[in-house]
Amino acid sequence: MMINQNCYDAHPSDYWMLLKPRVMSLVIFTALCGMLLAPGYIHPLLGFGAIVCVAIGAGASGCLNMWCEIHRDAQMTRTKLRPLPDGRVDPDSALAFGIILSILSICLLGLIANWYAAVWLLTTILFYVFVYTLYLKPRTSQNIVIGGAAGALPPIIGWVCVTGTTDITPWLLFLIIFLWTPAHFWALCLEQNDDYYQAGFPMLPLTHGDDVTRRGILRYAFLTFVASLNLWYFGDFGYVYLASAILLGLAFVAESYHVYYQKTSSRKLFFFSILYLFLLFSMMIVDRFI
């Protein structure tokens, strides 16, 4: 499919869509959790400003990702109506938009919070754009396994905004999201095989088949469950979190079990995985503030 080249009559909402707002919302939430769980104090206005910077950086990453994948997005039913392949936004303008937002978010975060947090934000953007989008995604079926590190870094950024350093707890938060990502994303891949085939992405269901993908989903769901328990053991959380982690983790593994052994649709698992992560991190906050 050719990219639609019209007069680039962009609406402000088109630039908003370039920021991948749904992905941005998850980044904002996990970064905020990292900030709230961190020991120490940050003024609420500075904390709010830091979260805005993280959101801008996440949006910039999404914009640059779309710019890099404009031709592949044009091949996929799910993405062909995005502002760039649909011809509503000039690619050069999108590139400039993403670069400017990246620089702005990093510099502002350094001034608002600290430069250590700004370095982590810079690392996240560079990893997502260059390592995941440009190198891993078009080359290996393990793209999301390695590339998931970019989406797992926001809690560390939030933590560092408060403390200026890291310890084991933010890395355990990172590990949970890192292990959760393959199960979450492969559940989507199973439902979008034709799209990824048309775009030429070597996603796991295409390179190794559905059965291997379903087994991988179950494996990573179980590893996520174990990682969530490690957070209780090493991260100074109480029994409210432990009970929540057990119940949510068992539900996540059970849904993955059904997808693998009963060959059910993975669509329900995809949406449940989002709910799982939201509830798990929410219970961390509840446990810490009880």
C-alpha cells in the first residue's frame, strides 16, 4: 500500500495521535508509581512537572517511532490510518516535532528534578528509537523481549526524580514490566498475524508459529508472577501487596494457560494483561500508604 500523499492538512489532534497517547498513559502511570514509592520527598509541583516531562519524552519516542515506520504502517490495517501513512502530517514536520519534544523533555526534567533522571529519560528515548524500532523490530522475533526494556524504565525515572539514585526496588519494578511485556505484546501479535506479515515484521507467531508463541506467553506470565513476589521479599512491601500479587498473578497465569492449552483467543488476555499491571502497581501504592 502506498502512503497517501495529500496536502498535509494536519489538525492538532493528528499531532496528538503521533504521541501514541495510549502508550503514553501507561508510561505516565508507572513513572508516577515509581515516584510515589520512592523514599524521600519531592514538592508536588516539581513532581507534577517531572511527570509531564516523562510524558512528553514518551510521546516524542512514539512520534519518532511512527516516523521510522511510516512505510510499514501503511501496510497494516491497524496502523494505515495513522496521521503519517494517511498523509495528514508532513513526515519532515513529524520528525522535527519528535526531536524537539525529546530535547525539551530531557532538558526540562534535568532542571525540574535532577540530571540523573534526565539521563535515564534520554536513555529510554534512544533505546526505544534506535535499538528497538530501527534495529530489533525489523530483524528478530525476540524484538519485544529485548526492546521491552524501554517500556520498563519509567518507574526508575520516577524513582530517580525523587532520590537522585537507584536501589533494588526500582529495578524490581523494571523487572516486572520487562517480563510482562512479551506476554502482553505476543497476545496482540496472535490476533494481528496478517498485519505483521504484510509489514514484514518477523514477529514470533510468524517465525516460530502460534504454539511456540502461546508457550512463550505462558512462560513469561509465570516469570512475571515470580518477579512480583520478589518485590514483596526484597522491596519492603506488606501483606496487602503480597495477597494482591498472588491473586493477580495466578489470574494472569490462568488466562495464559487457557490461551496455550485450550487454544482460546488471546484478545481477552491482551486486555487483561493491561488491567493486571494497572492493579498490581496500584496495590503497591495502597500497601505503601496504609
